[in-house]
Amino acid sequence: MTAYIFDVDGVLTDPQTKKVEYNEIFNQIIIRLKKGYPISLNTGRSIEWLTYNILNQLISKVSDYSIFIRFIAIGEKGATWAIIDNSLHVQHGKLDNLSVPKYIINEASVLVSS
């Protein structure tokens, strides 16, 4: 079976505006969901950003919530995710035990303060 995994920045969104500029992108995702293909959006951005800028627009174009059964949005390099439930609400999840090691945080702090 085919599955579609889309990066968000520069693939679904315009690199300059950081928004979906072409509604056809949403239409193509919806067509594939209706055919039963699994769809995933993958980004380093937060799920909140993804929900506001992508998922809410996608939901507004759909009346049959059942197409989202094979849909997931993944954010923050896999630490967060969102699904769209039977009421067309976005449900968020996260891995609490996934974090950047302290030594990397300290090194980054030193680099930023220099």
C-alpha cells in the first residue's frame, strides 16, 4: 500500500510566507484520504503552529470526518503529534521523556551568548 509523508516547510507551505498558498495542496491531500491512503505531515515545528496554519484549514474543507482515520501530523522531530478525531477536533499528544540532553543545551547556550 502507498502512504504519503509530507514535510511541511517548503513542500506544503511557501518558503517565504510560511503558509499554504495553493488550495490544490489541500484538495490533493483530501483526495488521497478519501481513497484510503495513509497521510502524515512531518515537521520540526510545533503542533500548535501546524494546527493553526495547516490542520484548521484542512479540516474546514472536509465534511466527512471518517477520512482522517489514516491521518497523523508529527511535530517537533517526532516528540509531538496530532490526530483529527470524529468531531473534527485536533487531539494532541507528546512524548514527555524525549528531551535534548543537558550537555547540548549548555553548549548551545554558550554558543548563543558568545
